[in-house]
Amino acid sequence: MNRARRGNYLQNLQRFGVKLGLQNVAAVLAACGDPQRRFPSIHVAGTNGKGSVCAMLASILKTDGRRVGLYTSPHLADVRERIRIGGRPLSEADFDRLLGRIRRTIDRLLAAGGLEAHPTYFEVLTILAFLHFAERKVDIAVIEVGMGGRFDATNVVFPLVSVITSISLDHTEYLGRTRAAIASEKAGIIKPGVPVVSGVEPGVAAEVIRRRARELGAPIVPVFGRDGALFAARTPAGFRFRYEFCGEPFAFRLKLQGRHQGENAAVAVAAARTLGCVEHPLDRRTILSGLEAAEWPGRLEIVGRRPLVLLDGAHNEDGARALAAHVRDFVRGPLVLVFAMLKDKAVGRAAGLLFSRPEAIVLTSIPSPRAASPEEILKIASPFRSKIRIEPDLRAAIALARRRAGPKGTVLVAGSLYLIGEVKKLPRRVFVGEK
């Protein structure tokens, strides 16, 4: 399958939308020899932080000398970013070869009546990831849940450890409109007897997870509480963290910025320690070295100077709250926000958290049918109308923001990982100025 045909095929898969359920993905995987059974895994769900936790765990395991597969979503600039081994995306040749194999398998199953419906975009990519990891004989794979957990396509794995990072309101049209309902969906990744590491704050959601773990005889490992405490010290360069887990101290700094990344790191430490209880232990130095080496693009990522240009994929209320806290703690001088968001997200609540601090806001567009138009966002964020400009062209929006911020200011691009993905496709000179 050449690149053009691959692009057309993937684009056509988008029309199948979101379909929660395991029958189709299980049927295609079975026809491919059940590759998900041929490597051990860690399965990570949660509303926020799961991508960062996956990146940290993959870095820790790589530091331990293992051949590590990493499956995450969404991608930023290239779909192959979702499927990595040792930090490297799979090659175009491997992607096209495996996609062709999956397409032929799907066509055969559809013709024989072996599928209820055509698999979705996410299901096809999940199958492709599992085939790649099995072919390359990874030592372990870190698998990020796409949405929810119980009926997510990734939930065909039987992991060594399950992880639930956090619970907040997101994807409510699919997962339910309360934290308890969403927690029940996320808790669907818990397997009988498999330890589950929970970074969920005490409350109704944590109790839902605890109850499900008890029903399945799955040992539960709370990240915070009696056995775990995180301490953060703010410095001019960012935060220093100390996490105490079962009496053992872990002191570290992170490349990833923001206090919330310390919380994600605590989840990764607890997961790494738990993994060491079900297979060979990971020593403390390896865990700390892996944490400090971890990178995850699009999360408070610096892409330009004078003015400072920051990219952050915060795309729901809790993500916006964490981003607003970082801005409050570390951003000085003029701030200009370039913002776009999907219309099925909490646009009003995100705007309420992010729109007060900037001197100016530039609303721009995302090339997606799910995107809210700048005019729709302006209507929702009408109290901030006086400092809002609309510039649908992203490149022009960033240029406008850079001029408005000035060399001593900051440009923050935020509101959606899809927006960050479009930004990442732009040439570097857009962020550092024309020479």
C-alpha cells in the first residue's frame, strides 16, 4: 500500500466514527493470530495524564534495558507517532505492510459475515500496534487506553499491571455525565488478580474503582494517601519533587513542566514499583533516571524564544486548570493565547480558566468537523470579547500573537491536541521569526 492509498484508506475509516465494543477488534486480532497475547503489557487509562504516565513508564523501562513498545493517541503530526519501539515510530514500510495485511483480513471477514461492522480508525490502528509489537518481540508494551476503558479497543490485553491516572468529566456523551459513571467505565480495564495502580483522588470515583478491584480480586495500589505523598517545591526553573511511596523517597526534577507532571510521575513510580512485584524488580536509580529522561511533546513544550512560544494540549476542564496554574506560577510579562477547541469539549469552562490572564486572545481554526469555529467560541466566551481577535489561518494567528506579545512576552497555544498537531506541522521559522 503506497502512501497516497494509505492516507485515503485511513481517511475513509474516519467515517465509521467512534464505536465502543470489543467484538470487532477481537475478531480481527483472532484472524491475525492474537498478537496481543505474545507480549507482556501495562495498560493505562484515565481522563488526564495517561499519555504522560505512559511516556514516563516507557522511559523507565527503556532505562532498564528493555525493548519497549509504546502505543498512545492521538498523534500530533504523523499517525506513526502512535506506535513506537524504543522511542522510535515504526517505519513507513512497516506501517504500510501491516495496514495492507489488516485491510485484507477485514475484507475477508466482512465477506464471510465474521464482523458486525467495519472496524473504526482507532480499532485498525490498535490492531496494527499489536501486530508490530508481536513481530518485533518487544519485552513489554505500554498501552494507553483511547477512551473510557471497558469497551475501548485496547481492552483485549491482559496486562501485568493496570493503571488509572485520574477521573474527571470528559467524553461525557460516551462515558456518562458523572464522575462515578466515568470511573465505572475506566475501571473496566481491571482484570482478575491483576494489580491496579490508582492515582484517582479520594472520593466517589476512587470508591468505584476500589469496589471493582475488590470484586475481581485485583490488589489496589493507591498512589496518594497513607502509603504515598507528593511534595513539590517551586523554583525559578520549575518544580522539584519528592514522592514518598511505602516509606521509600524518590526525589526528582522533570523535563516535563508543570506541577501536574509531578503527580503523573508519582503514578509512574507507583506503577513501576508494582510491576517490580510481579516480575523482576526495578531499582530506584533506574526509576529516577527514566523519569528525568522522559519527554512528551505538546505538553508545555517550548518551540520558540523572544517571545517564548509554548504549546500545550490541555483540552478539558482539568487540563485547563493545570495549565492555568502553571501560567500563574511561571509566566511573567505580556501573555497572548492562541486558542481552538473541539465543540464536544467544555469550551465555556476552559475559557473561564484560561482567558482571564492573557492580554490578548487569538481564536483560530482546527481542520476537523469536530472543531468549534472561532465564532462559536467567541459567543461562548463573550465576557472576554474586548481582547479577542479571530484569525482562522493558524500561521497568521501565531504571527499576530508573536507581534502582540513582543520579544519579552509569551505566546501560549492551547485548547486541543489536534491544534498542537497542526502547529507541529508548521516550519520552525514561524515560531522564531523570519530571518
